[in-house]
Amino acid sequence: MFTQPNVERTLYGFWLSPYMSQVAHILSESGLPYRYERVSPFQGSTLTPEHLERNPLGKIPSLRDVNGVDIAESHAICRYLAKIYPEVQKFYPIDDPLFCAQVDAKNDFITFSIAGPFFNWFVVSAYFPKAWKLKVDKEAHIYNLFSVLMSKMWLSRLVNGSRMEPFLLGKEPFLPDFQLFYTLELSQMFSELFEIPEMHLFRDDPALQTFYDAMCERPSTREILAAKESELDITKKELFGGFGAAYLDKHIDRKILGEVFGREV
């Protein structure tokens, strides 16, 4: 364990990101102090040379620890913290390989079957059509409904394959609980921002609602949700501002986009 009280630990990202929120929550619950520095992809801040040095993939979050090392990607950060700081091992018990395998299985399932597809759903059926002013209402609606079917199916499988007491693996949360919570939280926010009720992933699901409420009772959760709320107006301006057009012009082949729909959009 590193004990360098005069060296700052810095978490880079922005509060809309469920991945950064997950790392911040683990730090807070473990009593590890950190400084927050906002890096917003909606401003292009993730592609600056300074940030690419921290995370060559140009994503968030990144953590600069008190020993000066940079760690990128939320799951890698949390697992790193558990290996360095005993306080974090209650969320990722590295001394119990069998239980860690259960934690990893839940985490990977949420990543690949729920969180990742949810963001594809949001981007294709909600954000890019509005940000780019695409005339694809019918196609976006079809993709939206198909995504609802898939997401509900995978969420149901997660709930049925977990203890839900009220957390996935029992009475206390572990890494996958934090990932699931902030994915659910973002789904609730996006359903309101983009007026797509189906995007609310835990509405009318008693087990997930109980899980969500239990997470909200934790003081660290309330602190992070308050931080997200305090930054929401800034994020909304960025989200609905010039990011969409700039991203379209720099990173998307318009010809391929037209071929996707078989017409100019």
C-alpha cells in the first residue's frame, strides 16, 4: 500500500459517465481521497495529447494514483486499487480466487450483455439521430424496440441468476453492483432527456427497483448523484451542442452512413 499523503490522486472524466462514477464510488466507499478533474468527450477533451498520454484509447475514466502511475479503464482501475489498497478488497476480494471469479462473471456479463449494448442503443436510436439531425425516425424507432427486447431479456437473466439480497451476490455490494447501478441510473436519465420511456431499464421491475433503492441509501451514492446533478446543465449544453456535427465531420464516412439506410439521410 502506498502512503504518500502529500501526493494527490486524481480521477479524470465527467459525472455523466457511469464508468467514472463507478470508480469514484469505489474510492469514496474505501476512504481513498481523490481530486476530480473534468474531461468531457463532448468537448473533445478525451482526444487531447495530454489525455491520450493518460489513456491512449482516448476514453474515460483515467486515474493518476499517488505513486504517479496512470491507470485507464474503469474495471482495470478498480481491480488495480484492490491489489494495492486493502480497503478496496471488500469490493473485489483478491485473496479469494473462487469468489473473484463470481464477481468477474457478473461484471463481464453486465459489460458485454447490458452496459455495452445499452450505449449502442442510446447512440443509434437516440443521440446521433438528434445530434446529426438525421431523417431516420422510423429506423431509429425499430432499433429502439429491438434493443428493448434484448436488454430486458439480458437483465431478466442477470436477476434470475443472482441472489438479489438486495445486491447481486448477497447483502453487500461488489464491483458489478456499482456498474449495474450506474447503468440503470443513466438509463433513467436518458429516458427523460430523450423522451424515450422504454430506455428506463428498471421501471416495473421489483427486484431491480429494490436493488436501486438499496444503492441509493448509501451515503457515497447520494454524494455522487448530487455531483452528477450539479454538473447536469453543463453536460446538457455539451450533449445538445456542437459535438454531434463535429464528430460526424471528423470521424464518420458519410457515404457509408448513406449506404446503411440505402438513401441520403
